[in-house]
Amino acid sequence: MTATTRIDIPSTLAALPSFPRLQGKRVQLRGPRAEDADAVFALFADPDVMRYWSRPPMTTRGEAEGLIAEIQDAFEQRAMLNWVVTGRSDDRVIGTCTLFRIEPRHRRAEIGYALHRDHWGHGLAAEAVALSLDWAFRTLALHRVEADIDPRNDGSRKLLQRLGFASEGLLRQRYFVGDAISDTELFGLLAQDWSSRQD
Ligand SMILES: CC(C)(COP(=O)(O)OP(=O)(O)OC[C@H]1O[C@@H](n2cnc3c(N)ncnc32)[C@H](O)[C@@H]1OP(=O)(O)O)[C@@H](O)C(=O)NCCC(=O)NCCS
């Protein structure tokens, strides 16, 4: 066992004084605030963003307010970290990046992310996800991070592969979204995969 794997995940989470703020070259990740509701609604009401999401698009601003309150509450319980993504110098929310289903016993968690369509294709999502992965592997000393995607979601698959995730299999008919049912492709990234890329 290495020194890092002795990090106690629940205690580390409990000791966080506030939502961790992560700074990259072009994006920042921070906790959401009530005044982000318009931008969060603009993100999750867009059918293109929600095309492969596990829920239908939002239809009211109140859903965004509710989501922000849920995220804040989940952080208070230290159950999940749902960062909002902003530009480096512009505080407006352009996306989200979430570390959830944190399982201390197995030292693993799942990751999810979404970026406003206006910002697709510039590597901002990859930068944001890399920041949160780095935090998860260094601060929590996770052993494994998982992502499950709709197999038709080529942008998401490319992003994961670019960050070193391996495709680990297809789970059939896993999500009902409205009247449709969709498969999942499961991806995994191990701490050793991540650290070997940072050398
Ligand atoms: C998935 C998502 C975050 C990717 O955003 P992005 O801005 O394209 O991501 P990045 O620019 O960091 O790069 C991802 C890679 O995918 C490629 N890509 C993006 N969209 C693509 C598409 N529709 N088809 C094929 N490749 C695509 C990019 O060119 C880039 O490739 P590269 O690494 O060779 O340069 C964005 O499409 C999104 O928010 N989608 C809606 C929400 C969603 O589906 N989230 C994932 C749920 S699991």
C-alpha cells in the first residue's frame, strides 16, 4: 500500500472548508451559487446538450434553481462534488463537472460533465474534466474513476479516450429517458493510468 492510499476519504471530504476551487489555463471550477440559475438553465434546457443525458431537457428556470440547491446540499453532506465550469476571467457558468457515487471503501467514483454548446470543440471540457480528475486522484487518492456514456455520444467518448480512459464494455438498455431506452458504454481510468500520463 502506498502512502497516498492511506488517505481517509470521508475525513478528507469532511475537512474541506468549502467547495474546492480549481484553476486551469482557460477554465475554473467552483461551487454553484443561486445567481447561476439562468446559466445553468441555459445549459440543461438545450436539447443538443441533453441529447445523450440520462434526463430530458429542463423546461423551467425553477428546475435549475432546484438543481443548484441539490448540489449545495449534496456538498454539505460531502456526498458529491458538482462543480460549475466558468472561463478564467469570466465568472459566467459554461458547464458542469461532477464527481459522484464516491465509494470510499472501493476508492472509486463516477464522473460526468456537460458544456454549453457555444463552447464545444475547443478543448475546454477536456481541461475541466482533467482538473477534477487530478483533484480526485491527488486529494482523495481514488483508485479508479468511471464514466458511463451513451455509445452514440462520440464527443464524450473522444474526450474520455483523450484523457486516458479505457472502454470496458457495453451495458444493454440501462437508462429509460422519456419513452426511449438506451445502452451505456462504461469507461474506467485507474490512478496508475493517470499518474503515468502526468510524468
Ligand atoms: C461531451 C462534451 C462535454 C465534449 O465537449 P467538447 O467541447 O467537444 O470537448 P473537447 O473540445 O474538450 O474535446 C473532445 C474531443 O471530442 C471531439 N468531438 C467533440 N464533439 C464530437 C462529435 N460530435 N463527434 C466526434 N468527435 C467530437 C473533439 O473534436 C475533441 O477531439 P480531440 O481530442 O481529437 O481534439 C460536449 O459535447 C457536451 O457537453 N455534450 C453534451 C453533454 C454530454 O453529453 N455529456 C457527457 C455525458 S456522459
